[in-house]
Amino acid sequence: MYQFKRLAASAAIGLWATTALAQDSITVAIQLEPPNLDPTGGAAQAIDSVLYANVFEGLTRFDADGAIIRGLAQSWDISADGTVYTFNLAAGVTFHDGTTMDAEDVKFSLDRARAEDSTNAQKGLFAGITDVTVLEPLVVQVTLDQPNGNFLFNMAWGDAVIVAPESIADIASNPIGTGPFTFTDWVQGDRLELTRNADYWGDAPALESATFRFISDPTAAFAAVMAEDVDAFIGFPAPENLPQFEADPRFQVLVGNTEGETILSTNNKMPPFDNVLVRQAVAHAIDRQAIIDGAMFGLGTPIGTHFAPHNPAYVDLLANSPHDPDRARELLAEAGFADGFTTTLKLPPPSYARRGGEIIAAQLRDVGIETEITNLEWAQWIEEVFKNKDFGLSIVSHTEPMDIGIYANPDYYFQYDNPDFQALMEELNATTDPAGRNDLLAKAQTIISEDYVNGYLFELAVATVAKVGVQGLWVNQPTAAVDLTGVSWAE
Amino acid sequence: MSRNLIIGAGLSVLFICLAALSFIWTPYDIEALDIPNKLQAPGGANLLGTDHFGRDILSMIMMGARTSIAVALVAVGIGMALGIPLGLLAAARHGSLLDELIMRGNDLVFAFPSLVIAILITAVFGASAVNAIIAIGIFNIPVFARLTRGAALPLWERDFILAARVCGKSAARISVEHILPNITNLMIVQGTIQFSLGILAEAALSYIGLGAQPPTASWGRMLADAQTLVSIAPHTALVPGFAILLMVLGLNLLGDGLRDWLDPRIRVARV
């Protein structure tokens, strides 16, 4: 027996040394580290990047192409008036701590998320829920105040995952979900480890374990991939380095789209940006292609409104704001700023913002608008720009899917307050038929484009650099997620 | 004159001239981005190539020299303007409580790693060239104060000072009229060294984004911007890197050369 073990061990080592065939673990890197591990409590995308679909599951979920597919709910019935959803949950599902997942947990999760004192970052997702009732142990009924065509979509978000009352207290440091991977260890500032959940109710993942590493510095990211310290880097931060990886036979480069509308956020309540002529002038001063080429080395699709171009409901509104510095100067003169003005441009860390900011500053200077650039770390940005609204201009990518609804919230940081738009969003929420929804979405896109609420720059692309042999990674980012369920090493 | 002095002075004058020239002329306008023309190799229309925004690197080096020199010069100025009087005062009141206070205060500032405090200052008060100047300037104060006191103390024992005191001159007048002229050489040499350290500190602060903000050109930020481009366009990092290297080398050689040249003992020995 001892002999045999040793033989097996040496065979394993031999395999390991000569080929990667036997590999069943992966090290993936992402840029930002999650501040905590509670997707139902924190707003940071990095939480979902690590945990979505891996550790936590919701009633429904996004697949790699952004379609809504079954999650813990295996089937559902929608009442004729569109207000009552009856979900049939998968059987035999347990949380990682061994407790069973049933309708009570769903009720707990949804009630917790929509509660008065809930800290959920996307409370709007649950706003229409009036009641959650447990019908049978595996059947739960959700009642809405009005039909909501987006409800199944909303339930797929990372903010709507199902958690258990037994493990909720420590969720921020010890996340217990139902997913194919269990959380093992988190060394803050360095890495987070996941292990395959042996009791997973669905198809078992190919990987035995996975390590997430957090590398925010583009140079360090380049070095880590080149040195093969990581097997894959999702959201590689330096687009200028991609051609090198493409030319290197060791690596594959996947470029996909995201839900990230990158915009020149404009403080609509701060003079002179409260004047639509000024905002329009800014829009005409911007040369999108120069920004995409200069800041993203060509990665990105120009947008003329706050909507993802790969979405079927997208309307091409680029014609509203072509690059036209003369027109911009005219508009400024018309608005009473013939001599231009000075404003602030506060930039968070990603290179689309820092580099894009320098380019936009030059383009605005060309029409007479001087900007004082301030580079902020994310925490400072959240505080100064997002919370205190102390900014003139900023650049940020809004990566939430289908987030045009933020324009209906006058308290949102860019402070756009248009009752017509708000009414339109109400109407949209009450509409379930797809054609009607698309019409309303087109209207909404047109309103914010013609109001020049923000400078619409480009749809962020996401680049993944992985070793040749890693397969099953998401190419697109329909939501912030690094879904490892289908990831494996090629034979 | 020594070779050090000539090379050092040559390099320093070269960069100062470049900086001065940038006020009236640069080959290209660095505020106008020319993105289709990005990352051009040196030679051709752009002597030192272009950066990731298609800006002319030579023009940026000239404008960056201006930023570096301005920041370092003012920072040394702050150090001298506050440090020398403090040092003179401490020497004049040697052994008093005031002397203790000044010197222990100096020790306190010395005790902190200067760059860390500079980062703190710029982080708290916002990143800008002015705050970088203040941060670097503060750390020049104890350097000059300590040097001044050290050089002034033995002078106070000398007969000509005794004579001045007998004539009834106040300590302040003696410090200004007799002590200061005798330590000027030392201050010039130290000033040159601090100047080169100031250039380095400015580059370091700009590199981590706490120095001059865009569109003001800065060597440190050029380096930071070039970081991910090293493998595809090495000149974007090499050019500002060499600019910093040559400027600091030049100032150090100049300081060395000046010390030898101005030191009466060495000069006598040479004669």
C-alpha cells in the first residue's frame, strides 16, 4: 500500500512537472479588492466579481451573454396581470454551512433587502415587492404592487442573492452561500481563496480550487501575467499591453463588452452646468474617437446616450453631439460664456479616467473651458463626488446593467431632475411587453441625449488575458462577475 | 577649476537654459494633444519622439525642467530663508533654552522620513505644485539650520567676533555682518546639493501623482505615464529618466566642484 501511494505521488508529480493536464486549480487576478464580502450590503463591484455565481446564487442569474437564466428558482409562473410571481425552488440545495435552502430563506433574503433599514446598495431592485409568501417548503410567491417587466432581471443581480438567517451575522467576513464554491480564506490586501463545494446541488465545477488576487497597478498587472504568477487577469488594466500578449503564444486575449457606460459626469445643479447650452457645448467639444484611441488604445465603442450599444433597445444618438469645437464655442457664447469659464475635473484611478481626463481637459481648453484636474482615490471619489456632489465634471464608467433609471433619481450624484423623465421611468416599470419597453427605453435614451445630461463617451470594453489552455471564462461582462463554474483547463 | 565643476556647471546650465527657453519657445505646444501621432520613436519630426498622447517629448522635457527647477528652487529658498536665521539664532544663543528648542525642533523634523511627510502634506492639502514646494521646503529648514549653527559656533569663539562684541555690536548684528558672510560658501554648496535633492523629491512626488497636476508638465509624471509603455515605446520612459539623472548628476558635481573651489584651504593647497 505504501509503495503504491508513493508511486501514485511520484506519478502525480511527474504529470505536474511535464504538463498542465492535471491542473484543477486556477489563480485569477482582478484589479480591485472587495472591501467586504457581503454582496447584499456593499456597493463595490469587486464583491460581485469574486462571489457572484461562485459563492452566492439568486433566484435567477445572468449567463455569459447577459441572458437571464434559471438560478435557485428552477421554474416560475407569472400571474396574468403580471404582479404575482410563483417560484419553484431547486430541491436538495444546502448552504455551505450545511443548513438547507428553502422558501423561508428566499423570504428572509428578499424581506431583508427591501426592509426599511436595509443597507442594500440597489434597494430599487426590490422597491415594487409588496409581499413575499412561503407557499410550500420549495415554493415561494412574490407579489408586486404593479407589473414589472424587469423583475426576473432584477432578481439576477448580485445584490439579490439568497442568503441564510443562520449565517447572516458574519456574511461580510465569512460569506455562506449556495454556490459551487465555498469561501475558504481571505488574506486582505493579497488574495482570496475558494474551494469546490462537494455538496453542490447543480453540475459540479471542473476546478477544485480557485485563488483570486488583487492587482490594481497596471505595471504590476503586466508583470504578474508575464511572469505567469496568475493564470488569468479579468479586466486587464493596461490596454496598451494587449498587443504584446496577443503576440505571445503563451497567452490568449479576450476582448468583450461590458455594461460600462463611460461618461463625463456633469453636475447638473452646479452653475454653469445647470444651463443646457453649456452642457451641449461640452458635448460638442468632446472628440470621442481621440479619447478611445488615446486613453483606451482603441478599445471601446462610442455612445451618444447612457445605454449599452450591444443591447437590442439601443438607439444610436451620436448625431446629437458630433465633435464640433466651433459649434461648442457658439453655444458657450450664446449661454453667456464667450470667454469660457473654469471648473473642476475630478478623476478616479482607472486609466480611462486619468488619461481620458487629460484628453478631455485639452479638448475643453480648445473651446475655452479651463479645468482643474484632481486625481482621487476611489474612497475619496465616493466621498467627494458621489456623496457630497462637490464637483463640476468627473469621468466614471457606470457598469451596472440597464441603469438608465439612475437619471430618474434627482439625488443621484449628477443631480439630473426632469419630471418628464421620471414619469417615463414609472411608465417603463409598469410595462411588461418587450416592444412597448423598447419604445420607452428609446424615448428615455433620446431625452437624456438631447438634454446633454452628461458627456457620453464610450462603452467600456473588458479585456481578459489568460494562459492558453484556460477555457470557459466569460468574454463579456453582462454584470460584474468572474464566473468560474464553467472554467477548466484544456486537456 | 576642476573637471567636476565644469561638467556639473555645464549640465546645470543646459537644463536651466532649456527651462528658460521654454518660456518663449518650445518645438511644439504640449497642451495640444495629437493622438494619431502617438508613441513616435525619436528622430523625425519629433527629436525625442512623442508620448502616448502624441505630445512632443522634447517640449515636455523643457516644460518639465521649468517645473522641476521652480519647485526645487523655491523649496531651497524656503529652507534657506527660515533655516539660516534659525541656525544663526541658535548659535548666537548657544546653550540657552531657545537653542535647545530650535535644535530639538530640527531633530523632530529630521526624525521623520521626509518623503513620507511630503506625501502626507500633499495628501491632506491636495496635490499641487505649490504643496509639493511647501512639503519639500519644510525639510530643507533643519538642514540649513543645523549646518548654519554648526558653522557659526566655532566662529563665535574667534577673535574678530570678540572684537565686534567689545565694540558693542548686538548678537543680531554680529550674526548678519560677521557670521553670515563667513558661512556663505558653505550655504551655496549645501544649497546646490539640496537643489538636486529637491529635483528628485519633486520627481518622486509627481511620479506618485502628488506633484504638479496635468497639464503642467513634470518629469516624474512623464515617468509614471510611461510605466506601462516601457516595453512598446522605451523612449517615453528613458528620456525623462535620463533628464532626471543628468540634472541631479550635474547639480551634485556642481556642488562638489564648488565646495573644492570655494574652500580656502584646498585652494591654497592647490596654489
